[in-house]
Amino acid sequence: MTMRRLIEAMTMGVALGALLATGAGAQTATMEDGVVLDPVVVEGAADGASGAAGTVTTTRTTRTAIDDKLIDSIEDLGRTQEAGVTFNRQTNSINIRGLEGPRVLTTIDGIRVPYLNDVTRGAEGGANAFDFSSLSSLDLTRGTDPLLGSGALGGVLALRTLDPEDLLLGGRRVGVLTKNGYDSTDRSWFTANAAAMRVGDTSMLIQGGYRGGHEIDGQGDLDAYGAARTAANPLDYDQYNLLAKVHQAAGEGHRFGITGEIFSRDEDIDTRTSQGTGARDNYRPGDHVSGETIDRERVSLNYDYASPEPGSALVDEASGVLYYQKVERHSTIDAYRSVSVIGPYGRDNRFEEQSVGFTGFAARTVLTGEISHKLTVGTELRSATTTQYSAGYDNCQRPYTGAFAACNNLHTNQADTPEVDSGAVGLFAEDRIGLPGGRFRLTPGLRFDWYEEAPQLTDDYARSAAYPGSLPPSSSDTALSPKLLAEYDLLPGLTAYGQWSMGFRAPTAGELYSRFGAVGTYLREGNPNLEAETSNGFDLGLTLEREAFSARINVFHTDYENFIDVVQRSPSCFVDRANCNTLYPQGGVSSYRNIPDARISGVEFGGAVRFADFWTARGSLSYIDGRNRTDDVYLDSISPLTAIVGLGYDRQEWGGEVSAKLASRRHKVDQGFQSPGYGVVDVTAWYAPEQVQGLKVTGGIFNVFDETYYDAVNVPLSPSQPAIYYSEPGRTFKANVTYQF
């Protein structure tokens, strides 16, 4: 059923795209004003077929900034560049404007990367399954980007990987880039190497990297067991990535390409917080080892076109990518139980998504009288299969009574969620209209989305202790996501704007169909009747671009409907016997619901000024306020007022910067951690000797004054350890050596 409807929607999408493109081609005059999208420059273009270059809130971080500021992770990006952007290490999720998980979209070369969330077993993540050493740039969009479809509510992290042309500069036929370094934050060494070659009209690149390290140490140093421990659990990890590309220029602005990419990260953890020496501690010292593994692989076929003479062809630019992608996450336990169900105990909880899709766009700039149009149309087609499974071993023996009574809570070698086949179709169009005089621009846009998620019965799910005997219905819906942007040039380089946009997020497979527990214990179940989350937001602001300085200020307000949240449908009988469900007396029944009304608003600022020869000052600020207005409580995922300020010195051969990240106390919470305010100072420097072209040495000291501070969103709602366990690292340093030739 899903595939048939997907094919029908694909046919409709192709027809609509052809109709709109033909309409654009019917215009006779063109002009180069009002460009909305990054032009697809075939020579050195980044693969990115989404057709969207972000919104008025999008900022770009270049490869040079990534290297000079020693950005190796999303945490580094939020610490040095983007105030208010964080990475939640508890959920392995990017947090933008107080939203995270599936409410923030990550794309790599225009391909969406799923956020995997095994809601029954606690394995989360996937959107960070990439290596910064493989990137040429990244774009961060704050707030909804309606042209990118489901998931782009809180924001978008759009990543572009290296192209052969990035290394083949100045007409070179061979180019090499090598980067090696050390980071004391997790005591990691890394190496990343890339080589590119051009033969005739064919250019090729291969890039690979490895990083090996350990746990991230906070300021806690008590090396104890169990709930008293404040030092981080010992951890070892290995991380690999491999990227290969071939580009074939076909003349007249056409380029074809093929890309292959592999990423893998494997962590082994001595989980001392779960161990103890007491008579009632189930796991003794050394008897509980856990692991986290994330793997991503993809193959894509790319097409890019840029007309040598805009206006001479049906379209001025076009791009498309056809891809296969697999993202898989494992959460493992290898342990020995000494009190309850004595004996070996192991789990391998797997969550996987395989997807096939296409995303592409075409654009044409036309002139009708004194009015210019930049018309862009595009589509996104996607089919995916989501699979969840828990494999394991233990010493459980039936009947589950007496010494084996706890086995009623230990379920394995089963699927807690049925296999889910999903299909999605997105169609979008945008027209950037330049009005007479050139100072006022109006950009209407609209995206249509259809999705369906259909559960499939498998033997693994039928073995589940919580299998109800039949499957729930499919979940399907459509969404219209409009936007309207108005821009007015007050002065040369000074622009005022206002934007209205809407977005949506489809429920995940786990939120819809998960089911874990057993009669006599508890039940955690999805809700197949969930509606998609929607947003309705406004942005007002100013942008200033001059030769020596730039600035942006943005005020936003977004209303959300149908926020998906966990709800306790019946309590434990040990807490409330009068209202409990006696079939599930231990922990009751919990599920998901739609919260009718939530709101997030705030102010964002960023700017830089070159106030003297070689000297630059910069700053970034984020203030966000969010409430669940249905229950009249604050949202616990909101960061406090945060600012980044920096003073840099940059000559041809060397440079450096002193920067500080400042945050106020966080007290507007419901159940979240009330983090104290802090100020952390970093110092970075680089040296590029003129005698060795292409060589660059970069180093930095972070948290120079060894402050104890907390990233509020990194502290769980129900912490099991003392607060200091969740503190951020103290004084650390990094050193990198990069050589490009």
C-alpha cells in the first residue's frame, strides 16, 4: 500500500515539477538579481540537491573557520561560533532553539540523516554520524525551514563534504590534504587524509580519517562505584570514516557524480556507575561493560547543472541526488548478575533505518517588465524501512517465580516495535520577486508533504511479551508548509526583513508503535493515533553587511501544536492503588500524547567588526524562552541566555583569538537542572610559515581558568549521579597540523 501510494505521489510530483519548470521556461527575458539559492557552480560545487540555501537565519561556517577554531564536534561549534546551539550527550542530539532529537534536521550533501530513537531500550542518536574532517562547510539554520519538510522545526544543520575541486585549486591536477592532531578533552589522537586527481574532464577524491580516544572527563574526580561516583565512566572509542567521489564534467555546464561514504564509531564503557560492592548490588566491580556503536553508509548518484549563459536554456541551474543510506545503532551490555537472576547477562539492542530516495530542484531567473523572479521548484521522494531488535542472553528459567521472578522484567530476543515501512513525498516551489527599484524583495514559498508509516508483522515482534495479538493501523497524513519573506534595503548593505513560516514533524516509528513490558509488571506503548507536530513562526530582523563589519539581529516567536510528549496513563499500584491498572501493577502504563499548545520565542544576535589592521572583534548571543502552554510549565530543553565574544588578530602568516562563552543562570525550568551561570575563556592560535606553502599549525587552550560549569541541556531530568558528574571538562588543549599541497 505504501509503495503504491508513493509511486502515485512521485508521478504527481514529476508532473507538477515539469509544469512549473515549463512555466518558467516560457519567459523570455532574464536578469541576475534576486538569487535565493547558492548557485550550482559545476567547477568546485558542493553536492546539495535540496534546492534550499536556508532562510534569513542561516549562517555558514567555512572550512577555514573549522580549522582555525579547532572545531571537531557540534559541542565545539556551539562553544566557539553559535551561541545557543548545543549537543546533548545524554540523547546524542543537536539542540537548536531549545528543540532537539527528531525536531532538528541534519542533512549531508542534501540527504537527510535520521535521528534514531529506540524508545524502549534507550538507544538514541545518529544525526552526529559524521566526521568534521570530511566537511568543506556547514550551514546552520535557526528555526523552521519549510522547504526542507518534516523535522526542520528547531533548525537545520546542513553539511557539505569535501569535493575533488576543493583540493584541485589553481588548475592543479593532483591535490593532497592531511590533518593530524591531539585533543586532551578525551585524550584522543586523530589523522585525516584526502587526495584528489583530475584526468581530463574527470576528477576524483578519496578521504579517510581515524580518531581514537577515551571518556570526556568533567570536574568530578571521585573514582567510586554506583550512585556516589562523580568521575566519568572509563571509556575507549574508535572512530573511522571513508569518503570517495568521482565527478565527470559533461560540457555545457553539466556534471555527473557518484559518492560513497562510510562512518563508524564504537565505544566500550566500564559502567562503574552501575556497579557496587554492597550485598544488594547486582553488578560487582568489573561485572558490567556496556557499548555504543553507530554506523552510517551511503551511496549516491549526483547531477548538477549551471547554465553557461543564464536564460538560454530551460533552467539556469539544477541539481539532483539519488541515494541509498543505512544508519544503524547498537547499545550493548556484557555483564554478570550476582543477586537477582544470578549469572551471565548480555544485550545487543539494535535500531536501524534503511532508506532510498531522491531529492532535487531546478531554478530559473526571469524578468517581466521591471519585476524579476527567481523561481525554484523541487521534490523529495523517500522510502524507508525501520527495524528494532533486542538480542541477548541471561539465566532466566521458567516459570518466572521465586528466584526468577525478576525475569518478568527481562525481555530479549524479540522486537519491541514492529518493522515499519514508510514513504514520503515532498514538493516545493519558491519565487523570489524583486520589485521595481531593487530595494524591496518578496519571497513566497510553499511545500506539500505526504507521509505514511505502515507497521509490518515479523516473527521477532510476534515473540514480544507485549505483543497484543494484532497490528495497529498505519499512520498517514499530509501537510502544507507555506512561507513568506519580505526584505527591504534601508541603506546599502542594511536590510530589514520579516518572515512567516510553517513547518511540521511526522511521528517516529517508536512514538507510534513501540510496545514493551508484560502483564504483571508495566507497559510502555506507542500511540498510533498521534498527529504530526506543526509550527507557526515569525522572524523579524536586520542584517548589515559592509566591508569592515557585519551584523544580524533576529527576534522570533513560534507557536507549536501537537507537541509529542510522554504521558503516564495509569500509575503504579504501589503509588495509587485506587486509580492503577491492575494488569500492570509495578510501573503502570505510559504512552505518548499530543500537547495542543507550546511556544518558543527569543532574540538572536551575531556580528563582527574589523576595527583596525589585523584586528577583529566578534560576538554571538542567544536568548530563548519556551513554555508548554497546555500544562503551563517551562520547557526543560531550553538553554539559558548565552553569549560568545572574541577578539582576534590575523596576519598573513599567523593569528590567534581570545574568546569567552558566557551564560546566565538557568532557573526557568519545570523539572530540569537549574544550572548556575558561568564564563569560560578560550585561547587559540595558528601559524602558517611562508617558507612552507600549505602548512598550518593550530593550537588552543580551552577553559583557561579551569572553571567548573554545566551545559544545562547535558544534565538529565532525573539524574542518577551527583551534579558534578555532569559538569563540563576543565582546562584542556588541542593541537593540529594541517598540510595541503
